Amino acid sequence: MPPKSPLAPETFPDLPVIAGVRLSAVAAGVKYKNRNDVMLAVLDPGSVVAGVFTRSATRSAPVLDCQAKLAGEGGEGAAILVNSGNSNAFTGRAGDGSVAAICAAVSAATGLPEERVFTASTGVIGVPLPHDRIIAKLDEAVSALSTEAIADAAGAIMTTDTFPKGAFAEVSVGGQTVKIAGIAKGSGMIAPDMATMLVYMFTDAKIGRADLQKIVSEANARTFNNITVDSDTSTSDTLMMGATGASGVDVTGNADFATAVEDVMRDLAHQVVRDGEGATKFVTVTVTGAATDADARTHALSIANSPLVKTAIAGEDPNWGRIVMAVGKSGAAADRDRLTIRFGDVLVAEKGWVAESYAEEQGAAVMKQPEIPINVDIGLGDGSATVWTCDLTHGYITINADYRS
């Protein structure tokens, strides 16, 4: 495993047990040796599942299968099987066959109908998935199912990640406590479009599938869909959330529950950025004063995805001219003479020119910090957006130059 990211949390959080969810992790040797690489989660009868997925035109066989299955209501519980090391993407009919074989085997091992078995794969593209290795480990995975194995599951889904990612929230509804816990993987090929990487969230709340789907979709748009590491959208991006109803607490229409779900998603999304391949800086790009919110997001992503901006940040160079460039090329409405740029609280540029009060050492001091806020006001309206990204270092090139070797 590569060295742990300097931006990583000190420890994996102590996630709460979610009643109605059991998980396990086993080593199937899909690609990696001597480490867990398959996660199995089984949700009790009555659970509902929602999800969002990549909109890539070359999305993987597991993604297409999950999308088709989520169209049905279900109610018999669910199983989620995830492997790392191989994405089962761009594998043609063989990929479809692997999904079908795994779903049939999981169904037989758990007693769940195949239409309630969801799979995901992450790793190398274009290599047939050795699904027989996964199937051979299913009895072991089922025997190991536990309500307390979520940390093991988080480790099993990692690829180039340097640390497992987890987050949780508890919310009081009518004097009763509802729990939410989630895990994620992601480090490179991160520029989500509808969802991102692999994310699995669980709650003991009682809620209908359509209502859960609405919460997940809306929260995703403000969290995972606003992060970028390298501007590349994966073929395998999957976010799924299961609600078991085990607490008996109905959260339909409850704003506090929706906020808590979004908080967990944002925490996980930030962790993905903090584990960006080769990252040494966590960057928050906030754009205000745009003509519309959509324009603000376009500007923010243009800044966050610019290799010139990201390499300047890596070199701790307060090169505000690159921010101007990124705004100008975005395609959204902008006026050079109305732009205001700040690095943290430092006013860098305004009214089409560098601010009279600005000194280079002020900007350089901000750039030396591990967490860097970049604030841009377009000066045209009330639109705003926030995007999170990281710097671009030699480490990113090293990781991706020999990823398949």
C-alpha cells in the first residue's frame, strides 16, 4: 500500500452499528495478494435501497445491472457485493456474464432473489473479471457476516486509496435516535457525473424507496458531484444507500434526517479528495456573484480542474493569473473588470487588476497551508457554488504511470 496521504484523518471513525445490516470482507485474490478485496453486505427483509450512478457512456456491466434493478421497489432485503482490483468495465458480454454468475451465486448463498443482489467492481478497465475466485469465497463471506464489520468492508473496496473512508451521523426524530453510517473508496479518476467512486451508506430509519432516492439524489448533487481530483469520470461510479427500518422511526419528510444524510456524504466526499492520488493540499474553491448557480459551478470546476492552477498550488505558488485564466476559459459568463479573487482572507485581485493592498508574501503564506480556500466573486449576480479539489503533484504521475504493472 502507498504511504498514507498527509491529508488523511488520524484514525478510521468508530462507526455505529446499523441494525438490519451485516457485512463481511474476504480475500479472493481478484488482483491483490494477501489482502481483503471483496465486501459483502446483506440487508434484512423490509429494507429499501436507493442509488445514483455514473453517466459515463462506457459505464460498466455492474453499473448497468444495478440501474436496471433499482427501477423495481423490492422489499425482500438486499445484498451488495463489491470487488476491488478489477472494474469489470469494457469487458463486453463476458462482463455481463460475470455479473449474472455472481448474482446467481450470491442469491443461492443468501437466499435472496437475484433481482435484490447488487454488485460493483473497481479497478483496472478492460480485463475480464475472474468471477470464479469471488464465487469460491462466498460461503466464507456469508459465514463471516457481522453487524460490526463495516471497517473491514471499507478496507476491502480500496484500490489506490491510502486509507479507508468512513463517516456517520445520528439524528433525533420525535425523541428517538436514527443512525447513519457510510463508507467510500476513491483516490483517482475522480470527476463525478451523477455519482462518484464507490460509496455505501446505511441507516436504520424507516422510509420509502422513492423518498430515500430523492434525498440521496439531492444530497449527492451538493456533495459528491462537487468534488474533483483529476477531471476524469469513472466508468464504475456507484453510490447506494440502504434503509432497513429497524429503528421503527419514520423519517419521511424529515428535514433533519435529509441534512444528516448530506453531512455524511460531504464528509466522505472530502475524504476522497484528501486521498487524491499524490495530494498534499485540500482546496476549497468558492465562486460567488455569478449570473446563475450553474455558471458558478462551471467557473468553480474550471478552476478546480485546471492543471496549471493545481500545479501552482502544489508548488505553493500564489499564481492568481491562473485563476483569471480558468474563469475566462470556463464558458460561463464573466467580466474581467468585475472579478475579485481572494486566497483565504487575503484580497489578491479586484476590478481587473491586482489589489493595491496585495503583497506576494501574503498569498504565499496561504499557499503553504495544507488547506487552501480560493474565493472568486464574478460580480454579475447572485449565483454561487463550492467545489473541493486537491493539488496535482509528481505523485499523481507516479501512481498512474505504472497502475497496471
